[in-house]
Amino acid sequence: MNNQITIPQAIKKLFDIEVSKESPYIKDKANSFVRNKLIKVVTEQKVQRKSVYLKDSQQLDVLYNALLLNAFYPDPKHVQQIFNNEQYRIECAETIRSLFGKRNNLAGQTLISNNVNALIEALKSQLDLFCTRLPNPFHQLPQIALGKNTGLLNCLLLQASALEPIDNVLVSITNGDWEKAQYLAITLSDDVSGALQLKKMINDKLEEAQEFDDLLNFFSLR
């Protein structure tokens, strides 16, 4: 970049947030994407300390999308997977649609409904998340209010007793607990919209994991 920009400066530029005053957690989350190499940076050694800058202007788009997705998925590994795995990205888009598509607010966070739908469609498309920004469904990034290691999906978990059964299944999938999702899906009536497809996806995922385990066991015995 011709004009070097630090991560706090980039967050200010993208979201008008002073991380030092409003939310140090957002800076921590951004740095987690540097550690898992989703965001590329360059380091310069100064007299007393190192200075870290975004490698190029494209990293602004990556940072923007990563922080938007992090509002839903607090684990940086899940966000990285959305960038790199098309099938997982589509699954996440469907989860967001099922859980948030008809909501105007959650946990005190106002959602821009048109942008939620636009975000979902963008995730289901061939949009390159490394160079094109997603629609922003938030008036303000929820991380400011939610704090460390808490996302909107976690808020739904806290409200789980009020969720529809199919929503509980989707939340379990989002948290990577496929066995719990399978257990919960047993109670779903096949008449519920999307239930059959959801059950098949869960069973396929668990069968795939079992086949992989069997393959590892086979090679370990050779």
C-alpha cells in the first residue's frame, strides 16, 4: 500500500470505530485473523518496537468481510473456512438465513433486513471474499456490545429454549456438534420445511467422518 495503514486505523476507516476507546476486542479479533494468515501484513522494525501494517489495499476487503462474519461466528477458524471452503460457506449462508433472515433485531442489535438477505445471497454466490465486500447487515458491529468470544449465534444459544426445534439443530451444526445435531434432528417431523434435507446433510457429514476414521485405522494397522 502506498499509504501504510495499521489494523486499528483500518477498523476506523471501515467501521468508524476507535478500537482503543470503544472495543479492544475487535482489534484482538482482527489480530486473530492475522495469526491464522487470513489477513496478510508486513512488519517494520522501529527503534523501540515493531509496527504492523496491512500488506496491501486488498486486505481492507478481507478485514471488512472477516469482521462481518465474525459477528455471527466468533471462532476465527470458522470464518477462515467460510473464505476457503465453498460448501461450508453455502451451509453457513443457509444457517444465517434460517436463524436471522426474518429477524429485525437480536440481543439489542438492530439488523438491516434487506442487507441480511443480500449478505445471504452474496455468500451463496461466487463472490470472491478476498476482494469484494459483503453487504453489511449491521448499523454497528455487534462485537462492540457483545464482547469477547461472543457472537450472535451464541446469543441464540442462550435463548435456545425459545427456539424452534429446527433452529436448535442449525445452531448445533454451526457449533460443529454434528452428533448433537443428529440427536436433535430425530425429533423433527419430516413435514417441517427443510427437515429431510437437513437430516440427510447431517447423516452424510457423520458418515464421511466415520469413513475417514476407518481409513486412518486401516493405515495405522498396516
